[in-house]
Amino acid sequence: MLLKKLAIVTALASSVLLTACDNKKSVDASIKPTVLKVGVVSGPDQEVAEATKEQAKKLYNLDVELVIFNDYVIPNQALDSKQIDINDFQHQPFLDQQIEERGYKLVSVGKTFVHPIAAYTHKLKPITDVVNHEEGMIVTSPRGESYLIKPYSTVAIPNDPTNLGRALLLLQKQGLITVNPDKGLFPAVVDITDNPYHLNILEIEAPLLPRSLDDAQVDFAIINNAFAGQINLTANHDGIFVEDKDSPYVNIIVAREDNKDDPNIVKYINARHSDAAVQKANEVFNGSAVKGW
């Protein structure tokens, strides 16, 4: 009889424990996971952000909502006005310029990749005789191919101040122009001090640069990875000359000053640096993305 009573008590106790556990589970299930709104620009970076979103959920149970933009200006406006929590698309010089012009209270909270800007062409073809070539400048692609930039060639470049300066510095690196060194990372076309090959420099909105390659008047264009990727161009595979990998233009994750210490942002950064996200970046950028952290 005593054993029977003990069995009943034990069963009741187990029932209470199971009920308590079930209640705890139901309470946990009712808690909504935190959602972090992240602004990204459409194109290859969006694909990497999708991989980051999956890792954030898998590793930290952090729900990430990606807000997609089609230009470089609105994501900072959206962040400043608290429509999103962070953005993940730009480099430090561009952010600095935006802060100076618009007074944003934004700050870098993490680094991602260097995406080398590059010159692309649908018109120029590799040349085989680099010694007895006609007048112009020889440039070399990452693949070792040689291209001749002839005098009076037309080059299309981004018209936003930061990337315009970045493109001009790339042209200078190739010996095609010289710019005023006092302008640092932000030279404009008016700051060109020497143009020995009489290049015709055409300023175009960045999203339209890929289309400019089909313009009969454009010999080559300098295009950011985000927009080059939209027509399946990458710096290593298609560029006729490419920015150095030690570029100061490493991409960054940006928050507001009032939310920069949010621990969920740290979780996103860690997910962005995860092996899966790095692998995705290598895939979509064909190995041309360089880790900046």
C-alpha cells in the first residue's frame, strides 16, 4: 500500500513539473523575436545580406528585415529618420561626405568588404602588341590582358561626389590624368590639373553606368560593384583596370549615434562576418570581395 501511495505522489509531482515546463514553453513561444531593419542596395550586396539574415536567425534568433534601395542617397536619409535601424552599403568617405552635407548623426559600427571599383568596356578589345602600339596609354587588367586607352576617349564615371572622386583617383593611378592632391579623396573634374590624353569625362548617375557601356560614344566606364553586378560584371573577371585592394574604401555598417550600442547590431555584424556570409560574398563577387576586418 505504501509503495502504491508513493507511486501516486511521484506521478502527481511529475505531472506538475511537466505542466510547469509546458507553461514555460508556451510563455517563451509567445515572446516575439527582435526585428532589426537593415537598409541595403539592390544587387550583389543584397544577396550577401540575405545570407547574413539567415545566419542572424540561425546563430542569434535575430530576425532581420531587409529594406531594399536602388540608390546611394536614400538609405542614409531612411536611417537618420529612423525608418531603418542600420544600413549596410557604403564606405567611410561616402558617409563622411553625407554627414558633412546633411548633418546626419550617423556612425560606423563595423566593417565588411572592400569592393574594388573598376573600369569596364564593351568597346575596347585586348591588344597583343604592347610595344609597337599606336598613341595612348596601356592599362593592364587583373587577368594580365592589355588594353589601349586612346587619346580623346570618353569615360563615364559616377556623378555622386565621393564615387566621382574615387573614379578620378583610379584614372590617376593608371597615369591617365593628374588631380589636385589638396583635394584628398574628394577631387572633382574641375580639380584635374593634367589630362595628357584629352579624355572626355562624362558624369552619369551611378545606376545608369552599366547602360552607358552600350552607348556608341562611351569607350569605357568606371562602375561600382553594386551596379556592375546587376549586369553580371565583376572586377577580377571583367575589369580592364581595377582599384587596389588596399583601398581606403572599405564598406561599413552604419547606425545612428542614438542606437550604435544596440546589442542586436553586434549580432548582425557577427552574422555578416560569419563563414556562410563570407562564402556568399566570394560567390556573388567571384572572389573579388576582400575582407576588411
